[in-house]
Amino acid sequence: MTVTEETTETEAGTARITWHPAPDPRLVLAVSHGAGGGIDARDLMALAAALPAHGVTVALVEQPWRVAGKKLAPAPKTLDTGWRGLWPALARPGLPVIAGGRSAGARVACRTATELGARAVLALGFPLHPPGKPEKSRAEELLGAGVPTLVVQGGNDPFGRPAEFPDGPHELVEVPYGDHGFAVPKRAPVGQDETLTVITDAVAEWTGSLE
């Protein structure tokens, strides 16, 4: 299937969606980037390559500030506005949509899931707290998602290690030795490719359970 791009207008500016279609789709997984990177993040690219074979069309979403070439993400309220504005394009195929994202994108997905009618939420590298500031917890956003939620978290993520997460109505998969971007140190007993396979296998299995 051919990868296609489309732009869509939102109240926060022009957003862009890159579609990686499944041959026989049953779900759409819409995933956005974090505050410091784009859709070329290793985990997003791995999911876009792996999931269409499992019946999941992957929509990689670029928020308006990235499309405009800005270096800094705007306030959370503006991120939510952009996500809301492009949701109709994500829902257009007529399939259930999983709202997803990495880091700041995961927070947006959690905050808006119930309101937008998301089937579920995929949180990649959920920033539970700023590094070194566990008292500034964002657990409320995660716990308030209101739909089935999968958290995929690096074992060495300074924004929140798996053991720091509260109990709640979400599943959590640990990516051993991974940092906030799921990079693993060269001395780790697992390689980068194995790490990405942990992520794609976990998400493929989870999406299969959502039918």
C-alpha cells in the first residue's frame, strides 16, 4: 500500500498526517510526536512499518507547530486544539481510532480521548513527571483517559520509570534499558532492533485485543 500525506486545517494552524495504510484495516492508530522531535522518532517509524500487517492503519500526525517549522511546542491547550481539529480526518476512514503519541503527544491523547470518542489510547514514553521532579506528577491525565490505555515506558526513562507509575486502569509494558526515546546504551545486553521489536510486538498484541 502507498504511503500518502495530507494536510488539514485546525484552529492552531495547518497539521499534517502521513498515512501508512493496512491492506485490510480494522483500526486506525493515530500517533503524534513529542515536544522535542518529529514523526521520524524511532518508535513511531517502527510502528508505522510493523502494524499495517496486523490490520492497523497508522497515521503519523505532525502538530501545526512542527509543520510551521517552529522549534518549541506551544502550551498544552494549543496542542489539544490542534489534535481536536485534525480528528475528523483521522475518523474519515470510518474505523475505530486509537489516539496515541509519544511524550507530550501521549498527554494530548489522554486529555482528549473521551471527548473525541477514541477507541483506546497508546502512550509511548508518558512523561509522568519532569526529570528529577517526581512531585510534579501528571498521573491524573493518564488515569483520566477513560478508555483502554497501553503505556510503553523505557526502563530508564528519567520522565518516569515503570515502577513509579500508579496502579490504574491501564496496561504497562516496560522496554528494558530504554530511555525516554527508547534508545538503549551500547553496553546493554539488548540491541536497538530488539528494543523496537519489544515495542511493536506489544502494541500489535494489544491492538489485537481491542476488537
